[in-house]
Amino acid sequence: MENTLNESPIGVFDSGLGGISVLAQLVACMPEEKYIYYGDSANAPYGVRSTDEVKDLTFKVVDNLIKYNIKALVVACNTATSAAINELRNLYDIPIIGMEPALKPAVEKYQSKDIIVMATPVTLREKKFNNLIQQFNRPENIIKLPCPGLVELIEASGGQSEEIKNYLKNQFAPFNLANVGAIVLGCTHYIFIKDSIRELVGDSIELIDGNRGTTNHLYKLLEEQHSKNKAKVNTEIKIVNSSKDLRMLDLSKELLEKQLNLLGWSGSIKYV
Ligand code: DGL
């Protein structure tokens, strides 16, 4: 039986611009859907706050998104997922998909090498991530690299700046990269600085993120629930940002289109 929510939008949320990278992956996979994206840039970064603060901010944003009659929610933020996903799932009766650092593919592929996980301090200290590490045979080869201050630099520039390059240089200075098989990008903002990371670490280290995994998960769920949008329309996207700085909306669209280009998607978007 068809679900009455079919043509309702999918809500996508992040502390700021990072989730735009997830939105791009969603659009490339399900262009027939409608999306509402909420970036909480006024309150970014989340990743250096207390867990309770992250929870409170997350609940406020999700309360807001629910008013748009969303049929599913993607928490496109590793930090908010680690702090609040269980409570969100208890509160709302729609499918809620979160993000977590994509450790599994990294560990499976690089059995005898180190894996560096770049993420916010909250993501790396929360129980969710530490439970995840324990599922693998060699937890000592998984190196946590908290990156406080990096989200702010990405919010300020969209990901292209000398400050970001210098920040990364300092962060990676202590490591012997010859032992590293992969770097897991455990924060959705970091997708926008892939080029700078690549420039620094060279071509032999794989950069792995969880965007495709999250998208495939949602796709399967909507299929199972018969709630995919069957109407053939242009991709409809509403972007909302809590920042008073109106440039955040333009920057969001710019980053979305750039990311879609990188994914090889060339459809047209109707911004509403
Ligand atoms: N994009 C968020 C994440 O994936 C960044 C969190 C922050 O605002 O610090 O964790």
C-alpha cells in the first residue's frame, strides 16, 4: 500500500554547513524527493560543547523541522547523533537516520595499518564511538584525532583558506603517515576540506566518509516503508539557516552545487 507521506519532504539537519555534503549525496541518490535542510550555524560549533548543550540544541532544531511534516529525518551531524539519536528516536515516530564515523570499511580494508579518525571532541569522547571501536580486533590501531576549531574555519570560508591548511599541518605533524592506511572523516564538515587533507597526506592514504552509507540506509528504509516519492518532479529543496548572516544561505547553495558536480549529478534544483 502507498504511504500518504510520500510527497512530504525529508528533513536534513546539521550544526551548520557540514550536512550539505550529506544533502548532496541524498539528492544524487534520490532526486525525486523534496528536502528541507536546517543548518544551525548560529550555534555552531556543537562539537566542543557539553553533551547536554548539544542535546538541547538538537531537540530545538528537530522540533522545528517536524513542523514541516517531514517523513524522515537525517541527522547529518556525527556530533548530534552521538549525543542525541537515541532520545530523538524515542520522541518521534518517523525514521531517523544518524551519522557515525565510517570505521568499519576502513578497518576491514586496512587490516595491518593505522586508521586515523578525525572528528569533533564530542563525537570522539561519547559512548557511541567508544563502543564502536571496541567491536574491532585492533582498537589500539584506531587513532582519535579531535579537531576543535576546525568547524569554525570551515563555516567561515566554506572550506578554502590558508588557516585551514595551517591547522591541518599542525594536526598531522606528530604522525608517521607511512603507517596510516586510511583517514576517516568523522564530521560532515570535513568533506569540504578533502582537497586540503589530500594535498597534505598524499595519494596513498584513503579518505573515507559515511555519507554514502547513510544515504543508502535511508533509501532502503523508504523503499521498505513504501514512502518514496513517486511523482516525477525537479528536486525541491528548502534551505533554512539559523544564522543572521544571509551569506550562509548562498554559501549553502554554492557548496551543494559544487558537491553535486563532484558526484557527477547534473539535474536541476528548485529552491523553495
Ligand atoms: N558537522 C558536524 C559533525 O558531523 C560538526 C559538529 C560541530 O558543529 O562541531 O559532527
